[in-house]
Amino acid sequence: MEFHFKREQLSDFQANIRKEWAMTNGLGGYAGGSVTGACNRTHQGYLIASLHSPVERFLILSKTNERFVQNGISYDLETSQHLGPIYREGQRYLTDFIYNGNVTFVYQAGDLEIRKQLVLVHGQNTVAIDYEITNSGEVADFTITPLFNYREHSASSTREDLHFSHKVATSPVGKPYGLVLKPEKNPNIKIGVAFTAGILQERTELYDANMQYQTEVDNEVDGLDSHYTPYDIVFPVPAHGSMHFSLICSVADGTRDFPHISFYADTARLLADTKLQYLNELLVQAGYGQDEFANTLVMAADQFLANRASTGLKTVLAGLPWFTDWGRDTMIAFSGLTLATRRFQEAREILVTFAKYIRHGLVPNMFPDDGQEPLYNTVDASLWYFYAVDQYLRYTGDSSDYLFVERELYPALQEIIHAYQNGTDFSIYMEEDGLIHAGSGLDQVTWMDVRVGDWVATPRHGKPVEINALWYNALMVMSELAEQYHDDATPYRDLAGTVRKSFLEEFWNEADQCLYDVVDGDTKDASIRPNQIYAVSLPHSMLGEEQAAKVVETVQTKLVAGPGIRSLSPDHKDYHPIYLGALQKRDEAYHQGTAWGFLMGGFISAYVKVHGHTPEAKKQALAFLEPVREHLYEGCIGSISEIFDGDSPHTCRGCYAQAWSVGEVLRCYVEDILD
């Protein structure tokens, strides 16, 4: 699947700065930018390396700027925004932007056509840039300026922050072929740049200062950054000819020298071809033939799978560009990312990774960037874990898979049930009616988890609707597994019956013909939120056909919003239509009207389910997904954003690529529309 943007789509800087691209390397490292060639947020650059997979992510190479002189005329291909704002609009020379897993910019200026292809090498903190230059005129003097940095990927740099020692790397015969930099902030690493043509020329301007990122400006911060630019790479492009040129930037252990790199002019292109071959193998493995929508999401799914050094196993990054591996997000995204793509080995590794870290019956909510102990402030991750295990067996399900679950996961499932029945951290416990209570005080334990200081935006303390739908589903899954493993299933089955009876008595909102969002004693929250959809969409549902249909109708009428599902009905007094501005403003809107991409999966599954999986229901489900298809050409090209404004035109916000958004849309498309 290739995405193309042509000259007429690219020429307007402001109109295209928020159309983004991203590539990942399977280590937690990534690259990103806009289709114009500019950077528009702090978390962008050609190489953001993960120094301890999948965390400790640092910007190494921001970008490269190109210019050339031909027939006495200077052509500057740089596209950027600087403080002022001052725009350098090299995108006017762009004739094509291509995303196919790699990223290609095609420029036409003077008598030159320049194809600049970026590839983030899988399994390495390495970016390779392939230049293919065709010259139909006189000789041209071509200059490339690399913009270096060393900062945590959510931070920013000033000139004063950027101190490096550096030396020119030469071949055994003394020919310069690269540059080695060591950041003063971290002498334990080295940044190496190698190239296949040209000479290094020292620059008088050592810094590209005050580059400005528009997305950060939109968030009411200055959005300024600076980069280190000690050298240009300069070479002639022969008249009436063509040439290939490779530039490779990598990060290595600072205690060892970079070896002499002997490589050919088209090495970067070969690395790009290898990356495309890797992605094509994933498409073949997934098995969706020529289905472009499915194949695009299979490619997008790969961006979130990464190695975790602490376990030696695979994990899931919750979202690009800033999230690490979150338990809740992983379990919800799991089916789409690993099962619908038939990546069953990765699925097993992910399940084992999180099982290793269960504490007091809780699956970790978050593995922090700084190497500290995981955070456990979640009630739903453990219950989604049952769903993930059950889904794994539904997709695989031979004797070896059941044996794997029995040996590696079943004890963890038993621990979770016991902990929830008898009480665990964060006021999570089973009440006398069999339903699960969660949270108190300043706890934020459901997915609606905004907290700023002593302010919890959506506390939802008590018995949340989706938690008890998940609890019932977990008990039913546990009863099935107990039977499979010749344990006593009766306690689980009996408790599930009690839960169902209590749920139907306490959660049905007769006035609105849907479910209450939270029940806490005599207090019942009638806010119309999407959480109730899981009481329908999960494999084991407590609702009858008529009630299930009413819930789906309510969500469809009140909450469907383009490519996402609103977190609160627009009828509610606390509804926020736009997610924009300073952090406080965004936090107030995050779960109070903002639409979420991942919720589309549960809604589609529920819609098709209550309409009997008929062809008409699947056709309508495809119609619901049409805004998602269109969104693939917006935001992060080929992926699905975290959130969208609740009001039209439902502008994408938050993380530009989100694991559970991609996973849930792919899952529902495969399970509910293609089946």
C-alpha cells in the first residue's frame, strides 16, 4: 500500500504541516516528520533512538537540509518553521511524497530531480537516507546539512545545551567518509554519520536555532528547538547524468570506535528494499490478499510492537510518539496487533511479559521511561487480560496453545480472580452483590484517568459499567478454562450468575433506555458515555437482545463522531467539543466529549452482533468505518490517531498513531465484517 501526495497537495505549508509520517525500528525508536519535509512537533526527527529498548528515547538526527547551485542560481529545498514565524518553503519544489513503510520526497528544481528516501533500519538505532539525483543540465554543486541533537524526545534544546566532541572519520587511505560525535551529556554513546560521496566542509553557523514546532504552539507553549550543524557534506552532481548517494546515521556504544564502514552508493536503497521485503512478509503472513484497508492496518500494527530489554520479550508501545507499554492499552490492542495479523509468537511473548509483572492481582498499567517499578493504578487491565488470553485461544486453539496457557498464564488468571474477590490495591474489591468496586479519593483507575494534582476529572469511583461487564466476561472465560484443565468450574459459573443478576438490577437506566455509567450505592451516574458498549460487544454478555439493541442505538445516536466515538454525549452540560490549547484545557476535554478511535472497535462489534451479523449490518459497519479510511490520509499517514474533536470536522489530536485505535479497527474489520 502506497500513499502519494502530489505537488498540488504539498505546496501550501500551513495546510500540510499537520499531515505526518512515522516509522519505527522495533526497539522503541522511531522517526517522524510532516509530508512537507518540515518538523511540526517536539517528538519528530529522522532518528529518535531508544537507548534501552523500548525506553530512554533521544533525538539524535533531526533532519537533513539540502540545497544546490546550478547555472549561478541557488535552490534551497529546506522546509521549516522558525521563530517569527519565518517559513522556509522548500516544499514548493516537492512533486511527490510517498509513504509505503519507507518515506520518499521527490523534488524538481532547476534541471535536477532529487529522490530522497528515508528508511529506519529494523532492529537498529540507524537511519539511512538514499539520494537518487538525475541532472538534465549543467553540473550542480549539491550541499547536505545534517541537524544533530541529543535530548530526551519530549524535551527541547537551546544552543547552550548542545555540546559535542567530534572528529572526522577517515578510511585507511585517509579519505574522509564520515563524522563521529560524542554528546557531552552522555559520553557513553557515539553518533556516527557515514556517506558515500563528497567532502566535509566546516560551517560558520554551528547551530540551527529557534526552529519552531506548530503543534506545540497550538498547545500554547513556545515550541522552540535548536540543533547542532558543524559540517556540510558537499559534492558535485555531474552534468547530464545521475548518481546515487547514501548517508547513514547510527548510535553506538561510546566506549568503542565506529569501524571503518565500507559500503556502496546504493546501500541506503538496499536497506530500504530490505525494509519493504520485511513489511511484505508481514502482509503475506496476515493473509488478506489485495484488501488495501486490512493491509494498511497490518503495516500500521507493526509500528507498535517492540522488544523490551528487561524481559527479552516483545511488548506493545501504546502510541506514537510518546507512550511506552501500557497494560490496559496492550490488552485492548492485542487482538488486532498480533492475532488478526497472525503474529502468534509475538502474542505469546506479550502475554508472558505482562504475566511476569502481575502484582496483587493487577496487571501493570505502565512501564515508566526511567526504569522504575511499573505503575499498577488500573482496574481494567487485569480484566482485559482475560479477554486477550481468550482471544488468543480463539485464534489459535490447538493443544499446544492450551498447554502454553495452562503452564504460563493460568496461575496468573487464578491470582487475578482471587485478588478481585478478596480485595486489592486502589479500593478494588468485590461487593456483596458480586459486582466490582474500584477507586476512592484521588485514584484514577479506569481508562478515563485524567488527574492533575488533586483534581480528578472523571473519578468514576464505585462500580463502573465496563469493569463489571469485563468482570462477568472474565468469570465466564475462567469457567471455560477450568473445565478445560479439569478444575472445578462451578464457583466461577455460580459467581457469574450472581454478577449477571445484580448487574441487570442495578445498571439498567429505564428512562434513557441504556446503562448507567457508574453505580455507587444509591448514586447512579446517568451520563451517556461509551463504556456501556462493552456490555454488548464482549464475547460473554449479560444483556438480553432488546436491551443490547437499545444500548447500541443510544451509542450510535449520541456518540458516533466521524472516525471515533465520543467520550460524553453533546447533551451533557460538561461536554467539551474541542481538544486544543494548554494542558489544563486539554485535560478538561480529554474524557468529556473528545472522540476516541479505539472505541470504534467495540461499537462495530456490538452493532453487527445485535443485527445478527447480516450482510446489511456489515454494509452499515463499513459505512461507519469510511471516516477511518479517509483519516488514513490525514494525521499520521497510514495510521489512526488516538483522539478526535467531538464536534465536526473531528480534527485528529493527541498521539498521531495509537496502538488500540489501529488494533481495534483491524480486529473489528476482520472479525465482524470480513468473517
